Amino acid sequence: MKTEELRYLQRLAELYPTIGKASTEIINLQSILNLPKGTEHFLSDIHGEYEAFSHVLRNGSGAVRKKIDDVFGHTLSNSDKRSLATLVYYPKEKIAYVKKKESDMQNWYKITLYRLIEVCKTTASKYTRSKVRKALPSDYAYVIEELITEKAEVLDKEAYYDSIVDTIIDIGRAENFIIALAELIQRLVVDHLHVLGDIYDRGPGPHFIMDRLMDYHSLDIQWGNHDVVWMGAAAGMSAIWLAFFCQKMHGTYEMFSIQDTRSIIVAKARLAAVILKVGFLQITPSSLTSSTSGSFLSIPVHNLKLSQITNVIV
């Protein structure tokens, strides 16, 4: 047996030490293949526009509104659907707005909770229960799982679920629970995010974008030419710094404040941190002198320490 095959089998034996555990994993993986494919979200040319980027992430480029349409169809008016969608996108802001207008908040809480629960059920339906459980907010994980999971053994379901919702409202946790459900819907509506280059340049908030990506549950990044130029500038390449300065002087476009050294330091650290999370640095061949035109250069970084990556790209 080849050494590579032996190492592979030894690793599998560590993960699944018994026939029963190996069989369970095979059954699990085979059954997952028959689930609906999760939604994949593609974004490109973000260019430091954090507010627009954040809004697109919150609504999943319309995926949230589509789920609401799928759940409620013609049973809700278009204005109610828009209002519910806005609540999912911006739960804190929407609740603050409703509190100024609504006279019976207890009733609004109850109606809203039931609507969000129905949307949660639909968004969670394409995933395994294990995957959904991992996505649940820790503070309310047990309660949300009870509400979005059908229980055939509960005879009086209506009374059971009504009791949970009523208790949430009675103990004053309705607003927090609504926010948790809204963020869970945002989390479940997109299974994987693909960022297709150009996070940096022009806009004022690329460092906020990097922070958001660091916390995102599942993503990959294809670094664009603008990102690579920033890496070169962060590495101290004088030619790129000169180009930045000339562009700034001639007003070609907003890059960053030359005087704002703190933002440059922050940008360096966040670039390194995201590369660590993604696991590799991809550079388009157009930015390289390479004979492998049409392919990508992948630089593995999973074995490097943060200090080493910082030294490479910062």
C-alpha cells in the first residue's frame, strides 16, 4: 500500500474508529446529496462601499424577499411583505420605528414572531437539523429549535407553541427574540458567499467590509487587481505608492488619505486575517508574469503563522 493511501486511511480511522460511526457518516453524507442545494451568493467590485455591501448581504440580493413571498403568497399584502422584509434586514431600526407608530406592541410582537417563525422554517428546510442547530444563536437555540421543528408527538401543538410565544412576550424578551430570528434568516438564506475581487479602492470602508467577512459563516475570496495593488502598497512598494499619490493629486478617484496611517495599518492586519481564514491567496494571472495564462496562482497559507503572513503581504 502506498504511503499516501496509508496516511489517508489512518486519518479516517481516527475520525471514524468503528464500523458503526463510519456507517453513520456514509448514511449522513449520502442523504445530504438529496437535499436542495443551498443558495450561493456572488458579489464582485465592492470597492470599499460598506453600506451598499452590508445591505446586499442583509437581503441576500433579494433572496429574503423571495422566501417571504414563498411562505405567505397572497395571504399578506405587498406592503406587509415589504415591512416584514425590512424587519429582517434591519430588525433594531424597524422595531424602534414601529414603537413610535404602533399603539398595541404586545399584539405586534405576537404577529411578528409567528411570521418570522414561518419564514425561519422555510429557510431552514433545505439544511440538515445539525447544520441548522450550529447556526442558531446560543442564547435562544433551544427555544428557536422547538419553534421551527415540527413535533409529531405533541398532540396539542397550538397550545404548546402559543405558550412559548406568550412567555417570550411576557418576560420582556420579544424584541431580542425578533432580532435573533431576523439575523438567523439572514444567516440561513445564503449558504455560501463568493467574493469575486476588488474589495478595496475608491470607497471609504474596505476595512469594515473585511471585518464583516471575517465573521461570515462560509465564503471564498478571489482577490482582484485592486486588492493586489493595495497589498503591494501595504508591502511598501514605492512604485505603487507613487501611483497612489499621483492619483490622489490629480483626483482620479478616492483611494485613502495619505496622512491616515492608522487606516493603512488596520487594512494590513485585516487583509492578513482574512487570508488566514480563507486558507489561500489567489492572484489573477494578469497581475503576474506567468506562462499559465487563464489559470490562477494559489498560495497556500494554512501552515503559516499570522506574523509570517503579515511579513509577506503587509
